[in-house]
Amino acid sequence: MAKKKKGDAKKTGHYSFIAGIVLAVLIALVPQLRGDISVWILVILGVIVGLLNVTAKETTGFLVASMALIIASSASALTLATIWTGLTSILGNIIVFVSPAAIVVALKTVYSLAEN
């Protein structure tokens, strides 16, 4: 029974990740979807991904990838805007989604390190 619950949590995290990426792109492409509620949905999905989808073995890779995404996107924001402003919006929404997940994973890692 415990394995089934763990598998269900992993599936929930997986589907939350896919939903977050799809929603981030849709919000950028459809102006009517933009607003506070859509940002909160991305944040909540990010927290769910951070809690359920990233295992202890994956934390280092996830945190490095998250940091690279955040740093590279802010460094290339002006360049992407000259190509197509939608790219900047998409990347910004993905950062809104990934940042809470990175914070949750970082806090879980700090707690785990402090516990040991």
C-alpha cells in the first residue's frame, strides 16, 4: 500500500510539472490568461513539484539546473526580446513556476543536512 501511495505522489508531481510548463507557455501566448490567479497557480504547481517530484538523489541536479535557468534567463532577457517578446514571457512564466520548486527543494536539502 505504501508503494502505491508513493507512486501516486510521484505521478502527481510529474503531472504537475507538465501542467506547469504547458500553463506557463499558454499564459505567455494568450493575454487573457495573464493575471494574479495564473501566477498563483504556477507558484502552487511549483511547490507541488518541489515537494513530490524531486527525490534526494536528484536535488543537486535540480538545483543546479534551476539556478542555470534563472541566471541565463535574466542574462538573456534583452536578447530574447529582440527576437520575439513572447520568448521573454514564456521564460519568465517558467521561472515563476520553477523558482518555488527550487526553494522547496533547497529547504528540504538544508533540513536534511541539518538533521544529519
